[in-house]
Amino acid sequence: MPQPLDAVLHPTSVIEAPRLSRRIGVKLTLVSETFQHTGSFKFRAAYHLALNVPQRQLITASSGNFGQALAYACGLLGKSCRVVMPATSARVKMDAVREYGGMVDEVDTRVKSRAARVAELAADYPEAFVASPYDDPLVIEGNASLGEEIAALGDRFDAIIVPVGGGGLAAGLITGLRRAGRSTPVIGAEPLLANDAARSLRAGRILANESEPRTIADGARTLCLGRHNWEVLQAGLAGIVEVPEALIVQGVKLLFELANLKAEPTGALAVAALLTEPERFRGQSVCCVVSGGNVDGKVYRTLLR
């Protein structure tokens, strides 16, 4: 009998970081998903989705974290998956998908988009379920479990900052918090090079990037927000901080040096948002979501220089 999500999750890691707090000028709490199954929050969404669809075979596109999470979830549930990954994806993430039992389909996104390759595979395997890494109510509901865990910490934060790519994590976080009765402002952190969510909020409609952004935060290299997420984010986000690349790198370094925490660039976005707009948050009690820690070793060494 398959187990429900709450029976298989690792509870999120809650880390007080006094040295980092003093450096940035806030009372900082880190909520880290780096120790979650497969090293990121994506397991929450992937397992909940794979558990609740009847198909035994799943197809998805991923820069890495959702792909390996889905591969692991499918293994637990006796299912299989194919993961379309950009050829530029971190090798550590490609290798992990394969180690968890998933099949990797590499694509050169300069020639063919991930979506186009997924469409080809869907035609080849019509019995398979095509899983979105972020734009699906099942994904939002899986990620809502993290919002519920943060809500259980009490009404102690002035703001919660969360990375934004396709919006599945932020939408889930807001959903879980509001369900638990918490009205704490939720603020997105997005790479300036991939700022479609910030532009969409300003415009009042979904706007897309012209091509896959070349930000170092590979988990945020999405073309646009998911439509299911947009319904939640438009009403639920208190704003988005657009983070320059240099400060994403600085966020990674500070998490390593002052919090003893390895984070991938996307995972460091929330802390980098504090560096981007320090006066906005100075003196406040802030919760930063560190969404994952899956970063290639060579890249990580370069970031820490």
C-alpha cells in the first residue's frame, strides 16, 4: 500500500543563523530543504503528483531537481519516468536522475525547447502522464506541506522569502500558510536575468521570457510562471525582489561561511534578496527558504572563490 506524503517526508530543517543574522542585519531563520529526499523541496511535489495519478509511466522536463525527485518518487511507488534535461544541466543532477532509476533525455535548448521534446515523447508514449515540475494543482498541494511546516513554527516572522522560478514552491507555500491561518507576508526572490514573475506582477498578467534565461540559478530558468501558480501568486505575493547574479553568488558563499550550509544558487536566492534590498528588511524577523543544495562540485568550488 503506497504511503501518503507526510509519512515519507523528511521534516524541513530549521536553522538559526546568528552570524549570518548579524552580517545581514536581520533576525534570520533558515528553513532548509537541502536535507529533504533528493536534496530539494521538489520531492514534496514529485511524490504527491506520482502518488495521485493513475499512470505507471511519467514524462517531465527538468533542469535537475524535479527530475531526480520524480525518479526517486516513481521508484518508491513502482512507477517509471523519463526526464528531458537541457544539455547544460549540472552533471551531478543528470547523474542523480539515472541513479534514482529515471531515464534522461538530453536536449540542446538552442535547437529544440524542452517543451518540444516532451511533446515528441508524449506522442511516442501516449499512455504516459506528462508531469509539469511546477504548473499543476498536485504540485502546489505537495509544496503546501512546507507552508504548513513553517506555519507550525508560530506567527513569529515579519516576512517569509522564497525562491521563484515557475512559481510552484511559492504558490504551495502561500497555500499551506493560508490554510493554517497565517497571514505573514510572502516575498519572492527571483534572478534579475529571469525576472518574468516580477514583470508579470507589475503588468497584472503572465509575461514570458523570450528564451531560457542564462542565470546561474538553474532552477529559475523557466520561460514563465505556471497558470495554476499565477492564480495564487497574483493575490498572495507581497512582492518580488529581483536579484543580480553577483549577489546570488554572494548568498551561496555566506550560507557556506556563516551558516555551514551548502546551497545551490537557486536555493540561495532568498538570502540574496536580503543582500539586494537590505534596508527593506533591516531589523525584521525574516524566514528564508533554502530550496535545495544540489550543485555540481566544480561549480560550487568556483562560487566559493
